[in-house]
Amino acid sequence: MEIFIIIIGAIFVNNIVFSQFLGICPFLGVSNKISTAVGMSGAVVFVITLATLVTFLIQEYILIPFGLEYLQTISFILVIASLVQMVEIILKKITPSLYQALGVFLPLITTNCAVLGVAIMVIQQNFTLGGGLIFAFATAIGYGLALILFAGLREQMELNDTPKAMKGTPIALITAGILALAFMGFSGLV
């Protein structure tokens, strides 16, 4: 039951975009088309889960034993950037087709603060490795859900007659705010 609560809470109740306000730049920048939103979502799920695994192990087996907890943020940033670069190189060599599909999105994820935020939240909330990975995966799924829903709404808004002053970013921000209000409806769920 606890795993179910973690999953539902991470996807709907404490959505990383709508309640934590992390990952807003890629959320607004990549949400013009559903196809790009799906690609970014897949890349985010992979990178957040893998980064959480690596940063958890570094925290538990390097930073805490040597009393270097104060280096957590900088070491996590370096690890995430290196990890994304390593994944990019490996994908390019092993599966060029997958690299072509995710290649555009991987560099964007390096600067996505949601990846760092999830890694730090896992440590702050004292998750075990398994619980932390479930939380990270569910949080990434929530990010992807928000991104894909928003992309669908933006595609639909392109077909509507929007006043000239509201076209582009203004109507996108208003729509994101309304979508965040809709996700607030899940707050009593868990």
C-alpha cells in the first residue's frame, strides 16, 4: 500500500511541475507538439531514474561515510551532467536509432532542474534505494504526463482563434496555470 501511495502522490498530488515548480523551462519549451513531448518524457523517465540510482549510491557510499554531505549539490550536478553525456555516447554507439530519437532531448535534460530536484528529494525524504527509485520513476511519469497533456492543449490552442495579445507564451502560461489548478484537485487523494 505504501508503494501505491508513493506512486499516486508523485504522479498526481505532488506533481514535479505543478506543485514543486521544477523543470518549467523544458516544460514550456518542448511542449509545442505531442511528438516532441513524448520523446522528452521518455528521456526524462530514463535519466531521472538512472540519475537517482547513481546519486543515491554516491550519497550513501561516498558522501556520508567521508563526512562530505555539504558537497551533495555540486557532486550531484556533476554526476548528472556526466551521466547524461555518458548515456548519449553509449546510445550513439550501441543503438543509433534510439540516439536519433532521444538525441535532441538528452542535452536538454542536463540542465533540467527536475533531475537534480528529484535526486535531492530522495535523500531528504530518507527513502531506501527501492523506494527512492519508485519515487523517481513515478515523479518522472508525472512530469511526462504533465508535459504530454500540456502539449495536447497547446496543439489544440493553435486551432483556436486566440486574441493577438494572448498568442504564444501568454496563453501558454494561463493554460499551465489552469492545468495546475486541475492537478490541485488530486490533493486530498493521499
